[in-house]
Amino acid sequence: MLLIESRVRQVLCLLVFTLVCSNQATAATPTASELDDVFAIKLLAYEQEDNNGKGGNPNLAEDATIYEGIALLKRRVSDTDLLKIQGLWDQVTAASYDDAKNKAEIVSGATGYNPGRWGVDVGWTHKMALFDFSLNAGYGQEFAYRAHNMGFGLSRTLAEGSTQLTLDFQSFNDVIRVIRWDGTQEPNDRRKTRTTNIGLIQTLTPLSALNIGWSHTEQSGFLATSFNSVLAGEDRLYESVPDTRRRDALSIRYKHALNEDVIQLGYGIYQDDWGIDSSTLELRYIYAAGEMIRLEPHYRFYTQTEADFFAQTFESADDFMTSDPDLGAFDTHSTGLLMRFFNQRVFGYDNVTYDFSLNYSQRSDDLNFYWITFGASFPL
């Protein structure tokens, strides 16, 4: 952890210095693609299977279904300014979540109408001589929380476009409705999340490029999942976790062109101060099936250790206890296929790009899931 933090500080200092002070490279110039007006949508259907109660933690019900839609409007305001508006809506059906919600409706009558989760984010990008500057702010809510977010970013293109540097900061302030697994509703609590992202995209040769990214997150406040529970002896108690968490993730992706096809390799590591370490290995192949068709099969392997205070059952109560399978140790094998179609005519619009994907993940704790997506991009 100390080694990662040391390397990260060095990279961060280098990026900030280059973004602000460099006078050796060509200033970023807006391209047509960067400032094109576009409307895009993304639809997702996700299903998590609990293997008849045997998956994940056998003491918890963990079936889940999610339907989600995302819409993005990107509008050119001037030669140097770009407006982005993004909306999100989803509907979540999860066994433990719904059980707590239904009990709360009976016990307290305070839950009210649950239309699902929705959110909106508005962003602005301004292109200047040395770098691009962006701002964004948003609001979201669902049955159990309200969230406000805001952020800013800097990006810089150097060496005639062969090097791209980014620095981004995001802040989230959430209000949590603390509804427990047994329907008990406690006073609202708060959670703060601060995330810093830095990135480097470097063209190595005319056929290859390297993408390096680092993310650091600091969280404080109510970090438990309120409707989760644990078994301590014969008693079922509320989940309890520390009220602070530090998270670091470092990723490296390499792309190489093979004639018309492209191969992408990725590797990532993650650490936090709850005791979780993880590694990710990714392989993606982009196959040119035709002049306007791309097929992208991919494979991902993920492995993580468990949190210091994770167990499926506890002998007795302790200060920190969780049985959340996502905080336990497991391996995951994921595969999928993305089909992308370019320059299509859809609903009277020309030059539309759309895609479909089918994906499946198998976890070593038998908590498996699959999801399908559809996306489309309409030039305006």
C-alpha cells in the first residue's frame, strides 16, 4: 500500500506540473468529433442468481434484478464550449432490499412511493490554449438515499496528440435513510465520498497505445448497507463497518492494431484499508467483421481477498461485522460479446451507431449474474 501511494504521489505531481506549466507541446485544438452534437442512449438488464439460496452467503437472500436506462445529450455551444446533460433511471428488485422495504412499510409507514432510482448530471467543458477545463454537478435519489455531486477536471493533449493527460476530482454527499432488515427505521445518516482520478494515454507506435489510470477515494460517514444483517451466535444483528474507508485502484491497458483488428490487454490492482486486495486481468479482441460491423469478444478474471471483519457467521457480537458477499473473498470469470454497427439508418436518422452485448459472470461463491445491453448514438 505504501509503495502504491508513493508512486501515485510522484505521478500526480508530474501530471499537474505538465498540465499547467508545459510550454513544449502543441496546445489542444478541438476536433470535429470532440465537439459534435450527439444524443446517445444505453439500456441494461441485469440478473443476479443466488443458486436457490446457496450462492454468496447462504444465510442471506441475494437474488437481484436491475433495469437501467441512461441518456446523454452533448451539445456544442461554441467553437470552444461543450454542454453535456446525462440522465439515469433504474429499477432495482433485490430480495434483502425489498424485504426491508416491505417490513418498513408495515412497521413505520414512512417509506412512501418507490419509483426507482433516478439522477441527472450537467457538465460543461471549455477548451483553452493550454488545457481543457470541465465542471459538472448532479443530483440523484432512490428509496434509501439522496445524493448531490459536483466535480471538475483538467485535460491536456501534448506532442501533436500522441499524449493525453487527465486530472479529475469528484465529490458526493449522500443522505442515507437507515432502514434495517427487520423494518426498524432509524434517523437519517450521511456519507461523503471524495475521488481523485488521474490518467495518461500514450501513443507508443502508429499501431499501439498505452492507457494508465489511478483512482483514489476517501469515504466517511455511514458506509454500511443498512438492510444487511449478520448472525452472531443465535442472534441476527445489524451489519456494522468502520465509518471511514480509503480506496486505491491502478489500471494499465495496452491496445495494438492487427491490420483492421485490435487486441486489448488490461491489468488492474486495488487495495483499501478494510483489508481487501484485488487483481483484474482483461482480454478484449475487436474484430472487423465488415466495413460497418465490429465484434468484440472479451474475457475478464477478477480475484479479491475478504475484508478484515467479514464472516458468514460470528460466534459473538463485535464492533465491526459484515456478511456481505461483495466484501468476502471470491474469484470471478466473466465473458461476453459486443456487436457494434456503424453508419446505420435508424428511425430516419443517418450515420447512427448502435450496439448489443450479452455478458455472463461466474463467481467462485456461486453468486452468478448475467446482463444484456443496447446502446445507440444519434448525431444531431
